[in-house]
Amino acid sequence: MTDTHAYEVIVIGGGAAGLSAALVLGRARRRTLVVDAGEPRNAPSAHMQGYLTRDGMSPAEFLATGREEIARYGVELVRDRVVEVAEGFAVTLESGRTLQARRLVVATGLKDELPAVPGVAERFGKDVLHCPYCHGWEVRDQAFGVLATTPLSVHQALIVSQWSKDVTFFLHTVAESDLSDDDLRRLAAAGVKVVPGEVAGLRVEADRLTGVRLTDGSVHARQALFVAPRAVPQNGLLAQLGAELNETPFGAYPVVDATGQTTVPGVWAVGNAMGFAEQVINAAAGGYRAGATINGELLMTDLDSAVQV
């Protein structure tokens, strides 16, 4: 079934970045649709931190408030998934509907692929954490563990030492020989204890992390474990559109300008769809920039067309 109603802008993804772009566009009186699959990256977290005036708000409440705000300005939102974007921005949804847009905002984010250690996925967002800026204050001065999955995990171990002076760095799948002399010197200077050996699982008592168990059977008492998930960018639609992607240590992300515009005219990428390190507050700001830019670009395009006529 083809929807005969065309939109000026379709926003793909209803997280902070997508809702922020939609809010700006709705207030600019643009006919805007948000297509949201309902899979926010920060769903495992009970709270989000570091967002001025929203510090401590639950992600679910934040998104619910955002949906209410865009609805005030006539922005439509559908629970669905975009499966294809064809030439001319014909957008096909999983439900079978096909919609038309003049401009697209891709805010599909990324997924966190967690280390395959028993217990990690179940406790992720509780006392298994990944971002000290998001959660470090809440677990400050507790006994930390850091699970190494690559030599880059050293950076995480050094950063979290800002929040606790009791940090154990579990090498897990990383050999000590993979660490540079600078790595070892910095870990020692930060007071981080380095423990070789593969992690077999977690010890949990009364729904709280109490230890990290190695394959040799030893258990190290810990209250919080920091891990580094593998970032999996949701860039399939951008690839369909032919957007240029840039390979990084954290996945392939689109090449964008300062407003989020990709190398495909008329297509913007915002939030974690355009970069690994976009926190909620950054994503919202990026969505705002994209929305304002798109409105101005549509206005000038229409005015130029009217002059030519």
C-alpha cells in the first residue's frame, strides 16, 4: 500500500537526536514524520546523567516527554521500522507502507555488542557499566573491575580511576605483552592492579555484583565492572543511499559536515548514527542543528523555485 501523503521530512529513529530534529521542524511548520522502531540504546539504564536540567531522569521518561512535545506541533510518530529507502526518498516501512519525503534525517543510532561473559548482559546498566561519565558518580569509591577486550581497554581503566582508587584491570582476552610500556607505567601511576587470566563469569548475591570469577576458579571481590561493548553502527540505510562511510576503530560512520549533512544531498545523520561518542545531550544538540539547517535549506529551495517560475 502506498501512502499518498508526502512529508517534507521523515526522521528515521525516535531517540534524542531524532526527536530534537523533529521538534525544530515541527515548530518551523514542516510536515514531519518520525519513524521509531522503539529500541533506544540507553534502555538498560535506569537513569541518564550529564544532561543539564535532566540529570537523573530515566531514559524512558525523557523519550515520553519528547514525544509529547513534538505532538504539540503536529509532528506525526509511527511505531515501525524503515526497511528500505529508494531513489527520491521513497521510504518503505516493515508494515508495508511506502512514504515519500523531500529530506531525510537518519537517527538510527548504534547497538552495543557486549563481551560474551556470562552475567554481563543481564547486569548491563546496573552494576556492569561502560561509560564513567554516565555512571561513575553513582558507583564512586566502590571496588571497580575493568574487563579488557582490546589494548584500548587500558584507556577505560585509566579513566575510571578518577572515580575510585580501587581498580582492578582484568586482562581477560588481552595478553600483558600487548600492553605498551607507557600503558603499564600509567596503570601503575593510577594505582590500577593488573590481573592476567580469562574471566569466566560474575558472582552475584542478592541481585548485586559482588565479584569477578576467573577460569582458574579465583574470585576477585568487585562491586562494579566496566566493559567496552563493541559498537555496531546501524548504517544500513545510509549504505543503501550511497552515503560515504568512514571506517573508525568503533565502526563505520558517515562523512558529515558540521550540521550532520551526509555526502548524499538531502540526507542528514545525527546522534550515534554519525558518531560513536554522541551522548544524549550531544545527540539532542545535533538534531537541533540538523532540523534548523533543513528548514532553511527547504525554504531557500522553494523561494528559488518560485523566482525561476
